[in-house]
Amino acid sequence: MQVRFSEISPSGNRYTLPGLNSPVPPEDFTVSDPFMAECTLKRQGESKVELRGRLQTQLLVLCDRCLATYAIAVDTELHLLFETVSNDAWQLKEVECTRSDLDSIILDEPVVDLDDVLRQQLYLALPMKNLCSDQCKGICLQCGANRNLEACTCGEQKPGSPFAVLAKLKEKGVKKK
């Protein structure tokens, strides 16, 4: 849903979004129900809009160790400032950046894309490393078994060092001399 700055009243417009319309690659995560996003857009002048709201949902992601799907609860408060600036003002701001500039999102056009904002907030809610649990044992590198669900006997067989072949070649070279 795209909202133009001119459509937003100074007292604020309230939006309730029942779902996410912008596509998310399924390998990143899947948004599951219930999805609840409520926000208020309020004009802060001709070129600035403030967004306040809340986003609640559950994301289904793959564990980085065992590739099992698990759920992450997302419940986040939103507070963003959107601003459009002229090209002349932008050149001046590159020289000096204030704290309020760091809190603002600079837009090319006076339009707020709510779906894109919510999608970005969902990406920010993801952990750095997706783990179904801290005790996740992962997948066996040899047979591919999920070691959380079944015990594999591959771990009992100690694989040789990948450098063992080089050591044998070195030994042969020493014996020849």
C-alpha cells in the first residue's frame, strides 16, 4: 500500500494491514498467521512524515544447522521518520550529518510504501543466525541425517585428514632420496 504525503492529514491517518503484499523469497522466511500491523502516519510539515505503529506475526524460518522449519515470534514497535529533500539540501547534508538525520529515511518521492516498510522490519527482526535451539546438533556431514532426530554411526568412524595423501607423498619423496 502506497500512501502519498498529500493524502496524510496533520492529525494523522490510521492504517490496519491484514497481510503483507510485497513478496518475500520463500528461502528467507514465510509469514504465518496471525499477521497484525497497525500504524499511524502523521505529517510533520510539507516534506516529513512520522510513522508509529506495531507489527505482530510469526515467521517460519529454516534452522541454519539442521534445516528444520521453526517459528520466530515477532512483536515490534515501529517509529520511523520519512523525509523528502531537494537536491540542493542533500548536497549540504553530506558535509554535516546530525543525529536527527540518522533517524530519517530519505525518500526520492513523497510516497510511503507501507508494505516495503513492513517487509524491511520483518528482515530486521530475524536473528543473525537461525537456530531452532541452542542445543541443535545439525546434520551429519557424511550421511546427511538430522542428528537431532536420529543417531548416525558416521560419527564413530573418524575420517582421515584431507592432508594424509600429501603426507604419504612426502614420505615417498623422503625415501627416494
